[in-house]
Amino acid sequence: MVGPVVRARGVRYAVGGRVLLDGAGLDVPAGGSVAVSGPSGSGKSTLLMCLLGLVRPDAGEIAVAGADVTRMSRRALAEHRRRTMGMVFQFGELLPELTPVENAALPALLGGTGRRAAYAAARELLVRLGVPVEGTATGLLSGGERQRVAVARALAAGPAVVLADEPTGALDAEAREAVADLLFALPAEHGCALVVATHDPAVAARADERLVLRGGRLSAEAAA
Amino acid sequence: MSGRGLSRQLLGIGRAAGRGAPGGRLRFVALLLAAAALTAVAAAAVGAAAMYHGRDVRDRARGPVPATARHPATVLWSDLDEAAGDVPHWIVYVEPLTPDAAPPPGVRAWPAPGEVLLSPALAAAGDGVRERYGRYAGTIGAAGLASPAERLAYVRPRHPPAGAERRSWDAAAGFGRAYGLGEAQDPEPLPMLLLALGGLAGVPALALATVAARCGSATRDRRTDLLRALGARRRHRALIDVGEAAPPVLAGTALGLPPVATALAVPVRLPITGYVLAPGDLRAAWPLLAAAVAAAPALLLALVVALAPAAPGGGTRPRRFAERVPRRRLAACGAAFAAVAGSQYLGGRTGLVVFSLGTLGLWAAAPSLGAMLSGRLGRSLARLGRRAGPPGLLIGGRWTAAHPGVVVRLAAATAIGLGLIVQLQVWTSRLNDEAAAAHATRDRIGAAVLTVDAGAFDPAAVRAFTARLPAGSRVLTLTEGGTGPDVIAGGCADLRRALRLPCTAAPAALPLDGDPRVQELRKWYGENGIAARTAPARARPPDALLVVADRAAPDQERRVKRAAFAALPAPRVQTLGETWILGVDRYVRTGRWLLLFGSCGLALLLAAAGVGAAAEFLRFGPALAPVAVLTGRTRVFHAVAWWHLSVPLLVTTLVGGAVTAWDGLLFVSVVRDGHLDWGVLAAAMAGCAAAAVAVGAGGGLAAARAARRWRPVAD
């Protein structure tokens, strides 16, 4: 292995006098998965935003796919994010009026990929994930199906890392299992790194490495 | 906490909430515009009442008081209406009889014999008016004018009126009785004006206020529900709503103040109507004006509070996308279209009724038709986006197809606004048949035949008048025939050379073809026919003179008028049928007022619809924010807004303009009167197109700005 796809060291971030991250660090190799747990408000989403480069930490280094996202210009960062990162949100954050294939192809289209390639890749992913491709608006899909579309969208650009923020938080038990199965199969199938922020121990348990964010620091979770 | 302290706290909470709310800036602008519009409309209503009052007061002060045995005559007085071009003005002849006779208001000292005082607007009117009535000796003061732009002249004849001429003058004991002179003559009743202002500008201003009050209401409604759940009473919730809305409302009121302040300080000319406001009248009404200006923000804040939902929003059903437009509504639209198209074949009153009903039906059906077309347009755009690749086109199309209401409300405002403006223009361009015929005559022969009416014609005065005419002009007389034909008479040479008529001692009917001037005379005179003859040696005085020119110079009318006013008492010089043109001037002026109010109304309607659309756009916008932010492509919002808002609106403007033009032209053909002013239509369409681009640009900017602030909030 060449080195971790995601590497964070000494990340510190405070807002309004409250320290959310205080020297947090993690490594995620290609094909590996890390689950970050912690109580609500502990800073899990903030950590993901730091990894995405949407929030610039006060101190520390974050390298994603070999590039330090804390030092890049906005434009370079957007380009790097488009090429190397995919994101799955708690509520999917899809456009309900678009078809699933259009939603899944959107990041690639916005990134300048040709429409044939973008739609073909999206269609292939959706078929593999078992989501109806056309004929129905995304808004009419079930919650589990919507999250699978969200996963397809995150994978559409062939990212080096997939970040997921409470991806099963809004699902029932059955859909949660299905989406978790899908997510944790990604590293093996696509060779990407996976970072999942979740407060659900059952979901976190599927990760190669389980970390807890407490007091702004990441530490390995004790085995249950 | 004391009641006052709590109120202050709640107002402060509202203010803070307004600053941070999603779409807060859009609502700020919307409330600002609504407050400015309501302030302007309220001030305009008070201003109109003040103008009417001031005009009545001044009209009462300048009207002549008839002389009686107890109040002997101090001045002789006579009035005459005249025109410069097609704009009428009024001449008052005055002759003081006693050295201590007081001049009328606005006149410091009586003009000397042969001198004339003009109102500033008449002095600047051109068309030779300044030299026409005598030696220009100064202007009439504001106290003597109905409005600063009134066209009025006080003329003192060279010689006191005597003989037959004296009979047309009134003996007055002074001034101070309502007379209805000049602009005060037969005005539109104030309630009619206020009704037009309220209907055409006030209602759209209220529509804008309503849209602004509910703009971005989703967040506020959630907050209201939360406050209710926490035990806040209606008064508490109202205070928070007021605290949130007050800054933009007060700023908007402040925005509406400078025009009012300007009108209080200096005469302001209103666009389209050209009416000049008298600052003194407004100043006299300042308490009412202040109350109106204060009432506007109060009304808007009351609307904000009143429109907040009183009960929690119910319903947990998922949002449904576009529904089908019922078939019967489309059928009604088709029937309305057919009625408008078929009305031209019915003609007359029936045609007009069918046309009017059809037009109303078209307007009523516009939203349904728009929804259907908008849905189709959206699907087409999405298909195109799918085939061509641009995500903005794809998303814009899908949004338009899924939420046609946004586009439909905007499109309906655009189409109805365009229709309103053009219908106002066409209706007010209608003249009666005679006025239209007079315009046609003027187009054909210009001032080649002018009629001169001056009461009893003194032969010496007529000779003096003839001597002053431009070269090539010939004078004939016209005597009305009563039950027989009217008779044109003149010297043999004049008849031959002026109108190429034969010289006959007995009246000979005018030929049915030949000289166009003769044909025009035949149209305008002689219900019982018109004939010509050589002038008999002894004849009764004519009823009018005809000044005929072979080739009328462009300034023929002006030069003939000057000669007439120099030689004849109170002459009226007109082109054939001109009296009908001046007769409809009142309707033309009324039409301009309606057009002014209608244009303001259109602008307000567009603003209301634009704000509503932008707010809706902001509601959908967050769905796109995550992808746009993660890919660093927030510019996609501009593309989506362009395809979702601007393009459908531009299409509506084009289609609406075409339908409106068609509707207007059909109206003209049904009533066989009036005309479609392409300039007005083009200006209205340009306004709508600019609004379309502005709405798209505004929506895109606001959504992109909101998206850049987006962050995941799961934790």
C-alpha cells in the first residue's frame, strides 16, 4: 500500500470559543473503512467538513489523495474535491424532480464530464445498486432507494474517498441494513477509502476501524 | 419582565431573526419595495385630493362675478378656447372699466391695451402663441392658474369692445365665483380618479405587499409554530413578526419620501400625463399627507401580522408535483379565443360585447393555459438538457415541469399586465367618428382650408384680416343654409383660383369629384348640401370665413391665426372638423392618466410576481446546494434560474405580446376606431423582458449566495 488516502494530523477547530476538534487525527487506507462515532454535537460533521475542505481548520494537516486540502486555493480545492471525493448525506440531498440517473450523473456533469459518459456511468451504478433508473422522479422513491441513489451519486466520479454523514440516520431498520451493506462493500469493490460518521453502533461496527470523537480528539473505540 | 421590556425583547428577537433567515435579503427587498409603493400610492391619493382642492379654490377666485345693480361692472370679460397644435388652451379677454378695478388672481397689474399675459406653460408652447394675441407683457402667477402647467392667456384688446362685438362680453363686478375655466372646466370627478388610482396602482401595490409579507414564509411559519408551542400568545408572535419586518418597511417608507419631499418643494411634472403638481397645494395638505405616509408602513406591518398563519400548518402528505390542467378549462380558453377572433365578423355593439367577454375569458384562462404550456416547456427543456448535457438546462426544465405554478404566476402577471397596458392604450386612443374623420381630413389636406369664426364680421375687419394673410391665401365666405344648402361665396377670381369652382351667380352644388379641398368641404358642411356662387353685392354677414390656400405652407395655420387675432374680435381659426379633435381632448387626457396608473400597476405586478418567483426558487434552491457546493459549481444556480425563470418569462413576453397585439388590432377592427400604439406595446414588452432577466439574475444570485453558506447539518 502506498499510504493512507485520507490522513489527518493535529486537526484543531474552534467556533464561538468552543473547541470542536482538538488535535484530531486519522488515517484511512485505500480499500479501508473508518467509522467515527460520538454523541450529537461532538463534531463528527465538522470533521467531515474539514476533510471535504468546506471548513478550514485552525491548525493541523489534512491530506486527501495525496494533496493537503488545508492549503489549496478555493478553485483547486473544488477541482480536487470533484475528482477525488464523494459524499453521502443523512437525508440524501437529492433533487426530487430529477430522475435517479440524472441525480447520480449530476456531479459528473457539473464537473465537465461528457453527458454520454456521465449518464452511462450513473446508469451502470444504479443498476448495480438495484435502483429504478428512469421512469420515476427521485422524490417518489422510498428512503432506502433514495440513499442508494445518493451512494451512486457519490461514486459517480470514481472518487478515492467516500464520506458519509449519518447515512442511515433517517432510515428504518431494514433500509438501514441494506444501505450499510452497500456502503461498507464499497472499499472492497471500488478500492476507495470510506469514512462514515454515525452514532449508530451497529453501523459503526461494520467498519475496519472504529473511532470515537470525544473532547475534540479521536481515539479507538474499545471493543464491545 | 415588564410588559414594555418584553415587547422590546420580542421586537429585538424578530429583528435578529430577520437578519439570519434564509432568503432574508429577498424579503427585505420585497418589503422595502412594497412599503415604497404603498407610500407612493397613499401620497398620490392625498396629492390628488389636494390638487383638486387647490384647483377648485383658484377657479373660484378667478371666475367673474356678474355685475348687478348693487355691484356695478368694473370689468368686461369674455373667454375663448384655442389650441396650439392639438393641445387646447384658454384665452380670457379682459377690459377694465374703472381705474380701481382689481385684476384677476395671478395678475399684478392690468395689461395695457393690446398686451397679453400668458401662463408660463402657454408662453413656452411655441406654435407662434407668444406673438399671436398681442404684445407679450409677462406671465400669470401661480395664484391665477389651476395647475402650474395650465395654458391660459389674459388678453386686453387694442380697443375696448364696442357695437355688436360688445354683446359677446360679460360685465363683471370683479372676480370670485366658480366658473369652470381652463383646466377646471369639466374635470373628471375626484372619486373616479381615486378609483382608477386604487384599482390600477393600489391593488397591485397591495398584491406586492401581500407577496412580500409571505415571502420566504416557510421558515417563519416554523418559528411561529414553535413559539406557539412554547406558549407565545398572538401578541408576542405579532411583536416578533413586526420586529423582523419593521427595518425594511421603514426603509421602504423612507425610500418613498424623497419624491414626496420633492413634490412639496418644487413643481414636478408627472410622466405620460405631463401634469405638473402644484407644490403649494401639497403643502396645504401636509397633515393629511403625513398621515398617509405614516399609514402606509402601518398597513404593511398590519398585513405582515395578519397574514401570519393563526393556526399551525397541517398536513403531512408528501408534496405532489404538477397536476394536469382540467380539460374543461382548456376548452373554455379555446372558446374565449374563438370569441375574440369571431367578434370582428359580428361588428357593432354585439361584436364589442363578444370581444370584451372573449378578452376577459382569455385573461382568466391565461394561468391554466400557462400551466399546461409551462409544463410542456419544462419537459422540452429537460429533454434538451438531457440530450445536450448542460445541467442547468436539465434542472431548470425539470423544475419548470414539476412546479409550473412558479412560472404560471409570473407569466400570468406578465400577460395580464401587457394586456392591461395595451387595452388601456387602445381604448383611450379611441376617438369618436367625427374626430377620427377630422384627423383623416387633416392628414389629407393639412391647413389648406381653414375656417375662421368671429361672430359678426365687420367688413373693415375682414379686409384688414385679408390683407394680413400669407401670400397665396384666398378668403371665401360660408353662410349656413338652415333648411337649404350651405353656401360658399367669393369673388369670381377667388372661387376659380382657390377651389377651381365655376363662377355662377346662382348657387351651384359643389362637384362630386375633383379638387380634394372641395371634397373635404362637402364632407364637413351642408347636411342639406353645399353650393358655391359669386358673392352678391348685398349679402347678410357670413357665418364663417374660409381661408383657402393652393399649397399650404407648414406654418399656414399659425400665420392665419396671427392675422385673425390681429384683425378680428375673438376669432376661432380651425382646420376642418378640428372642433371634434379638441372635443375629445378630455378623453385623451383621462386615457393618459389611466395609462400612467396602469404602467405603475404593471411594474408593481411584475415586482410582486418576481419576488414570489424568486422566493419559490430559493425554496427549491437548497436541494441543489450540496452537489453545487461539493463540486464547486455554484454558477449552476444562474443557469437554472435562467432556464427556470427567465426563459419561460421571455417566451411569455413574446407570446403575450403577440396575442396582445392581435387582441388590440382586433379591437380596433371591431370598433373601427382607435389605433394600436406599437411604441407602447414595445415599451411594455421591453419592461417585461427586463423584468424576466432581472428575476432570473436575482433568483440565481440569491440561490448561489445561499448555497455558498450551505453546510451539512446532520451532527
